[in-house]
Amino acid sequence: YLLQIINDILDLSTIEAGRMELNFTRVSMFQLLHHVQELMRVRAHEKGLSLIVDYPEHLPAVVRTDPVRLRQILINLVSNAIKFTQRGGVRIRPIYRHDPSLPTLEIEIRDTGVGMSEAKLAALFEPFTQVDGTARRQYGGAGLGLSISRRLAEMLGGTISVDSKENKGSTFRVVVATGL
């Protein structure tokens, strides 16, 4: 746990200093998503949650992105979804948008967790921020994962957004520019 916080702080400082280097390469989306699912499956299983990846028929076999950083984003988002979900599960759904001028990959992470009010969403992506003080005590974490994920998504030519309703769950969407 402490090592993860130290790594997050180092990543955030590297990003903010403009020294984070990306390594764009062709990557199998099936393999990347399967790897994330396998890494997070035990955590979900320990809580009695489902963890499902919906693979659409039209997902390209490979896309061009930085697989290490995209995996980091997805692990942060899926980890949070599992952390804040007590019943039900987490669903990951990739959507490829083939626009000749800017093809993008959107990956949706939807949970059946505690959700958040509109007021709490405003500061969600700020460093060291959690939805409230009790969340830090109850769920743990330093509040860096979402901030790092948003910055990484921006470096990959994309964004992260969230839709959430208290007691109804949350849907995070990461969109990154990609090429075949």
C-alpha cells in the first residue's frame, strides 16, 4: 500500500514536471483488457462482485497507444470501481470510433457502487482528493489515482469523464486517440 502511494506521487510529479515519456506501439486491445480483468478479478471475487468485459464485434485487433499508461489508467478506474462497490459488479466496455481524422477508443467502466453527488464530482480529479473524509478512512487510498489517470489520458490525446448518482453507481469513460 505504501509503495503504491510512493509510486503514485512519483508518477504525478513526473507528469507535472513534463518528464513522463510515452511509448506508443501497436497493442492488442483484447490482450490489454484481458490482462486488466485478470489482475482485478481476485479483488472483485473477494468482495463477491462480478467483473465483466463486453467485447464488441467491431473492436480492432490492434490499436496504437501506450499500453503501459492505458493499462495504468484502466487499473486505477477498475480498482476504484471495485473499492466503492459492495454488491453487483463492474462492467468494462470498449468502444472504437473510427473517424478518419481522429480515431478514438472509449473504454467505459460502469459499477453498481455507492455513486457520488454532483457536488462531490467537481473536485474528484484533483490530487489528494476523495469524495469525503470518511471515504479515506473507510476505503483507503491517497486520492491520487484519478488525478494521475486524467493527466495520462490527456497525454494520450484524450479525456476522462464520469456520470454518477448517489447510491446508483458511477460510469467512468476514458477516451484516447489511437491509430491502427
